[in-house]
Amino acid sequence: MKPASRNPDYKYRVEVCFQPGQYPLYSQDMGIVVVIDILRATSAMVTAFEHGAEKIIPVGTIEEARQYIGRSGYIAAAERDGEVVEGFPFGNSPIAFAQADIEGKTIVMTTTNGTRAINLAQGAKQLVIGSFLNMTALSNWLITQNENVLLLCSGWKDKFNLEDSVFAGAVMDKLLESGKFGLEEDSSIAAKYLFMAARDNFMSILKAAPRRRRIEKLKLNEDVKYCLTPDQSSIIPILREGVLVPMEVEVPKD
Amino acid sequence: MKPASRNPDYKYRVEVCFQPGQYPLYSQDMGIVVVIDILRATSAMVTAFEHGAEKIIPVGTIEEARQYIGRSGYIAAAERDGEVVEGFPFGNSPIAFAQADIEGKTIVMTTTNGTRAINLAQGAKQLVIGSFLNMTALSNWLITQNENVLLLCSGWKDKFNLEDSVFAGAVMDKLLESGKFGLEEDSSIAAKYLFMAARDNFMSILKAAPRRRRIEKLKLNEDVKYCLTPDQSSIIPILREGVLVPMEVEVPKD
């Protein structure tokens, strides 16, 4: 194990928090919080904006979301335990959003892990949404912001989760490379090593995870493959007064 | 990243819990809990038994431990934030225990992280103490026990900690190799990959950790090197009615 690349002269910190429940332990002095729920809430949010959604209102409970079922201009989306909640037209499938007519609509969404993490961190100075789909756009934008960055993994029911952590390691890697960022936390070093182990094949992450059986049972293979494919969007969802709106950023050509 | 080695026909589970606060999420159906606090509580406990201590009473507060200062037959040990608490003859330095006359004594110990993890998990069917010092003896014993095993990392003030997680990955690796064990949790897969990244040089783990500065400041380098050196003992501390006692096991020769 080589030492994590660190720049002793760094100006800003980039850190990883593995579970929403630990957010208070890591949130101090963090200017930007990136909420990550690769499977599938934050991937679905990026996809929804990529397909023309105007706003996304993240809500904590199914009851709040249910009030918007059938209301003109709104789409109600609710997921629990990986499945669409009964009575709702959408859950958290990004492919379902990609295939629907959502142009100009406001999506009201509640999910098992992702919207909970957003609600926990909504007091942050800035809160943005990360996924493999907008990975490069997000990383480049973070590098320009002159703020400490906390990568907040949504996990699975407050447990550690591999795909969120590997993605956090991928973003961390880009930020460290810029020379502007350093890290202090053991969790951040671990995320970087997990990314290094997984970098050649993101899909392989889930091959190692017994949780894959749940994914297969719920017929989510296509969604999962989509969610693990980097750089399909240059939109960064950002929270403004409790509502997510799309922020389009320029991705420099290599 | 290659898939974690898994045996579909395994009989028992071995899982890793990264922080004491998450213990209730991982404790179900676990027959044996291994408490891990590499730097330095569980390393100190193994060392104390190796040097003849008769019992160790883990206590939660400094006040409880303080009652034993100067009492005949007892040694009071208290550590907070890496330092010996004022008024106590010992903290959690294994080398200090190795150099003292502790033959036949009862040690009453409170530490920042390790004794807290022990107290949280004291309801487990069996609770044992793990460290690099007794790694092989512990792993071999676990393989013979016919129980699910939870590797409980003490972490640092309820945050994820690298050395505890890497050690958990090392034990997990041995248990998976036996063919009797499998895993279900993402945290367990991650611990295994962290161990694989660190296996060639355990000391390098801490070279990567900015926390090293604290270790240098407190002049703990010698202690740390000692704590990361595997297989110096074949004693497994085990909890009996709230008190840790030494269980000596045979280590088969390679």
C-alpha cells in the first residue's frame, strides 16, 4: 500500500463520510456537501434533469410524496427497499425517468437512503448531487469552488455501502490530483484505496457484493449497468431553498 | 478488483462492523464478537496477559477505574485521547505493561474507544479480544468454533479507523480461506480489499494516515510498531461475567 497522495501545501480538504448517521462527525468546516446514492437515487436525479425535469423536491416520507400523485406538472416518485411504492408511477429507476415525458415537470421524490441523506445535510452551505453519470463535470466544478468538500455516502439503511464509497474515492482521486486538496480522515484514505482496487471495472464492484442477489431478484441489472457508467451528463443538481435544480457546467475536452 | 473469494456452500458468516455505534445493525445472529482496537487497547490487553496479568476489568468511566488506584493486587489504567489520564500509573501502552511487574494482578482499564466497544458488545454469546499480536491464534480458534463471527472495530471516537479495519480484513481473509465461512455485508468486502492493499507492510497503513502526526507528537512510534507486529502471543482474552481472562490456544506449526 503506497501512501495516499497528499499535498502538504493543500488549501482545502476533501473527506468521505461513509454513512448519513455519521454526518455530524464529519460536517464541520465543510463548505460543499456532495450527496451520493449511486443505486439509485442520485443517478435518477441526474438523469431526470438530463431529460428536462425542472425541479426535484426531495421529501422524507411516502405521505408527503403521495400528495403529488396525479397533480398537474408534478411527478410523484417513491422507492422503499429497491421497489416502487404501491400507487406511485415512479420509484428511483433512472431508466424509467429517461423513458418518460418529464420535460418541465417537478419531481417529488422519496427514497430509502438518498433523500434521507439530502435532508440530513440540507443545512450545508452548498449541497450538490453526485453520481457516476456526472462524475467528471462534478469533479471539475468542485476543483474550481475554493471550499472544503465532504463526500456524503447514503449507504444502505445506515450501513456502509461499496458503490457509494468507491465513487467517493473516484472523486477524491480527481480532487487530490488537482493539488488544491488534501485529506485528514481515515475514511478518506480507505475510499481512495477502494477506488484504486475497483477503477478498472466499476461493474466488478457489484459482482463481489452478495447484495447482487437482491439486484437480480428485482430485475435491476440494466439500471445498475447504467448507474455505473461514468460521464453521461454535465448537469450538477444543486439544492436551492430545499429544492434541487439543474446547474449545467462546462466539461473541458481532454 | 477481483470478486471477493466466496464459498456458496459456507456454513458460517464472518462480517465486519466499522464502528461501535453500528454494532446493533450487525450483531444479529452473531455467536462470537471480536473486539478490535489495534492502537492500543486490545494490543495492550493481549500484552498484559502475555506478561502474567490474571484478569482485566474493562470499565466505561475514569471514575470507576480511579477507585482502584493504589489498591493491592490491582493496576488502574486509564487513557483518553491517546494519553495516560492524570493520576493513573498506566494508560493503554502495551510496552508499558510489558515492562511492569503485573504477574497475577487484576488490571482495571478504561480507554477512549476499546473498552467502550467491549461494553457495547458485552451481551454477545462470546466476546474475545483481537490484535495483530494474537492474530493467528485468534483466527485458528475462530475457525474451530462453529459460530458466526462479527469483527467489531473500535474506530476512533465512533469514526472509521484504518488499522482496525485492515486487521479485520486480515482475520476475515484467514476465515474465508478455511472454506467454512462466507460474507454478506459490503463492509466485509471492503475490509478484505483494504487488507489486500496493506498486507505487504502493515506499518505503511499509518504512513498514509495524517493521524500519524498525533502519534509522533505523543511519541508513540515504538508502541505503534509493536502493535502492528503479528503473532507475538497465542493468548486470546475472553470475557467471562464481565471480566476478561486469558485463554491460551495451541498454534499449529506451519
